[in-house]
Amino acid sequence: MRKSMAKITKILTLALVALGVSSTVSAQKAERNYELYPHWFLGVQGGVQDTFNPEFNNWKTFTPTASLSFGRWFIPQVGARLHVNGAWNKGGVDFLGDAPDGHYRYNYITPSADVLVNLCNLFGRKEYYPVNVIFIGGLGANYAFEEQGRAEAAALPRSTNMNYAENDNRWAFNGRVGLGLDIPFHKHWSVNLEGDLNYIVPGKSETFNTDKLQFLGQVGLTYKFGFKKKPAAEEVWVTRIDTIWYDDIAYTPRVEDGTITWNVFYKIRESEFGDPDLNDPATAQLAAIGAFLKDHRECKVSLKSYADVQTGNPKINMGYSQQRSEKAVKALVDAGVDPSIITAEYFGDTVQPFAENDKNRVTIIKATGLKDVKDQYKVKKFRTQEVRELQK
């Protein structure tokens, strides 16, 4: 029988826990238009109790019990209740010899004022928990009455000495500690499981001095009411500091070698380096040389002048190539080029830089220099700014 009762209690407990946990999903997601705390509550419970009588250590001392409670949660962490528990109780004694163990029966009622502490809200930071763990501590009284079998048990030989009271009605002081689980599944309803340990301190009117500890294990239903409505939503604007990320441009410096070459071609027996006419290619090339020198540093300019081998003779051609070189240098200096960076050579018709004969009447100008270059790339940066938004 004991195993059957334990099994039924276990199945009932698991079913109630499953019901409460699954039902809290919708309750947790739903937007509440009321404050969870404070509120009032009424509760009803039922279960079993045992007095741990050392003189009659037998599972038959377990008896049904029931409770009613009324209380209030003042803040999320702390509440209080008036709790009344009672029903039937059993005690027992060991008899000497071959006499069977005996027990006596009586009714009891235990009113108590309890303090409730929600451990989840005490140590957690959430507004809502699907299962609340409640610590219970209280003080009260225990009243026993209508005893059966007390006189018969006291009259028989016993294995221990026990005090015997003449009064059938007995008051005793009671202290309580306990732990409970509260599982809300609706705005007004929750399932609870509670285990309490009562310490009963009997007075002179006790029947036997053995029943001082009492265990209560109960399952119950709680109805909650008196919730306050949440105040109407107001437009509350708050200012916060926000971080804005953006792309910025950064640069990596490097030095680039610059080289550029121009060819100034001449007609037969001519050595003039361009003319003021801007349409003349030589004049345009002179301007391009100046732009290159401005854009580079540590520049060098080399000039090499030639004559074509199929015209004139070597002596005349050497003279033409010299004149072409000297006039090209003068044109560069007149244009503002520092003469110290210019080197000039002339080769007549001894060297032919081009395969096409008419192109060998030429001055080849080569400029070199270093240019400071900055390669750009994107980098992530951030800045802070104040953002004003509506507080929901």
C-alpha cells in the first residue's frame, strides 16, 4: 500500500509539473496589461503527513492531510500568508513481550503565520519565471483533540517510559520551515507543490512526549487576485549614445620611379627645336617635360641627337646632330629646366636608333625622377552620437 501511494503521488506530481511548465509558454509570451506584484491569493492543498514517532517506526503512521491559506505578495521577493493545516494523525508505542505494537489516533489543526520568500526573484533579474521556488518560514500552534486509544496504550507495559496526560485536548507551540514550487499557468491560477517540517514543542498537557517532528507533503491549487493594472503607456523619449560605423580612406605612402621619353624629329638639314606655334609637336613636348619635372624630384634629363646616314656625309651629319643637341638644351633651359640636371650627347650618323631612315634625324629626350605616391584603401572607423528614441 505504501508503494502504491508513493507511485500515485509521483505520477500526480509529474503531471502537474508538466501541465504548469507547458502552460507557461503562452502566459510568458502574452503581453500583460497588469502588474505581477503585489497581489492577494487563496490556496487549497492536500497530501500526507507523518510525525516521525520513534516509538512506532512504521509506515502506517502516514495519514491524509489538507490545508487552506490566504495571503499576499507585497513585492516580487517577499510575501506572507495565514496557513491552516489539519486532519488526522497517528502515534504509536512498542509494547513489551509478545504483545503487538499499538497506535493511538487523534485529530489535529495547525494554524501558522508564514513568511514567503521567492528565491527566483530574490537572486534573479527576470520579471517572470515559469517556476518559482518559495522558501517558507513561520510560527504557530498545534492543537490535538478527540484522541482514541490513548488510555489503553498507556495502561499496557511499554518498552520506554512515557508521560501520560489526563487532558484529551492539548495545545503546543509550532515552528515551521519549508520549500515550495509555484507553477503559474494562468493570470489567476497556479499549481504548487510544498514540503514542510513542523517542530512541535508540547506543553504539560501532552499525551506522549514523542511526536515532536511532523512532515507535510502537499500538492495544491492557488487562486490569485487583486492585480494592479499597468499605467497607460506614455510617450517617454530617452537619449542614448549610439555607435556609428563608417568607411574612411587611409593612405600608404611609397616612392615610384618615373621615366618618360620624347622623340623630337627634324626635317633634312634642320636643327631648330620647335617654334612658338603651339601646334608644333616639339613645343608640346617641351611643355610635357616641364610638367614631368614639376611632378617628380631628384630628376635627371638626358639628350641624345642623331642624323640620318642616307643624307649628307659623316662630317656634315655630326654638325647637324651637335646643333640639334645644343638647341634642345637651350630650349629646355629657356623653359626653366635647371642646366645642372641636363646631360647632352650627339652622335651624327654613326648610330641609327631607328630602322626607318627619316626617323634618325632626331633628338631623344629621356627624363627620370622619383615621385611620392600615396595608395589609398578603405578602413572601418566609428564615431558616437546621441540618438533620441521613444521608450516602449
